[in-house]
Amino acid sequence: MTEKGKIGIINNVMNINKEKNSEPFFLQLVRQRFSVRKFLAQPVEREKINLCLEAARLAPSACNSQPWRFIVIDEPELKNRLAEKIFSGPYASNYFARQAPVLVVVISERGKFLARIGGYLRDTRYYLIDIGIAVEHFVLQATELGLGTCWLGWFNEKEVKKVLNLPAETKIDIVLAVGYPAIAPRIKKRRELSEIARFNEI
């Protein structure tokens, strides 16, 4: 079966689920999003990546700091070299990401002064919350477009900087693997709502 044929089957499964489901669209989207660890070799259109980046750009952040930058690596030779370097040795558990046609390096930047002061007083890294929101916007938009993603926090950060010629002080907390999934969405295993939420009591 061709790559496009596989993509068509997976997308049909997702569309069938949408048609049968009476839930709000957003909840359906959240249910369909899963961590993809097997990708097709099909290249990802830059138009789709740009839509994901736009979704991330619109994310809220403390004091509107927007403490993020996204470096999209979709040139095959560079992507393969990056994957080989950052997912080897003690980081080899994420070596599957080399299959993905796109890697997105998320650079953490300093938040605005008030956000940093508030974070210090609250002992909370607001910039990580901000980046988490932005990346989740990215991956949910990717899901709607039929793309698969996997958040990766275990990688060789020094090698990322070497391969991409980034300054030594650059902070990289997340790398995203992006591509067309080679497997269909699976049922999520999560705690029951009654276990995690209460109204007006602990």
C-alpha cells in the first residue's frame, strides 16, 4: 500500500469517529490526539506546519511574554543528522523520532520582567507553563490537519546546539516529532473524572 493510501485509511478512521460522536468538536480532537511513535515517510507540507505555528503563536502567556521560538527542521539531510546526534547514547529511547520527516526545536526564552518576578515569588517557572500551552496549541492543530506528533523532553541538548549552531546559552526544553502517523489513534487510558475533580470541596 502506498503512503498516501495509508494516510487515507487513518484519516477515514478519524472522520468516522467524528461522524459517530456527538461530543463537541474540541473534545473529539483531544481524544484523537496521541503520541505518535511510528511515522510514514510522507513529507509534511509547509502550509500545514505554518498553520500549526500560527496556532502556537496565538497561545496566551504570562504578561504576554511569548517566551518561545520554534525552529522547524524539515530538510531531510539536516533532520537526519540532528536526529542521529540528539537521540543516541543515553537518549536512544527516543530514536524512533528519526522516522519523523519534521523535527521542531522549541527554544525557551526569558519572560518579561514582571513574569520573572512573579515566578520567583511563587517559585513557579511561568515560562514552562507558557511554552506548554503554545506547544499544545501546535499539536492540537496538527491533529486536526491529520498530522501526528510526539513531545520529546529527553534528548541531547548540547548536540542540538552544535548541529544548529545555536549559542551555548540557548535553552531548549522541547523537541517535537511531526509527521503523518503510520498507526491509527488509540483509546486513551486516563483516570476517571471523579478521581481528579471536585466542585466546592477537596
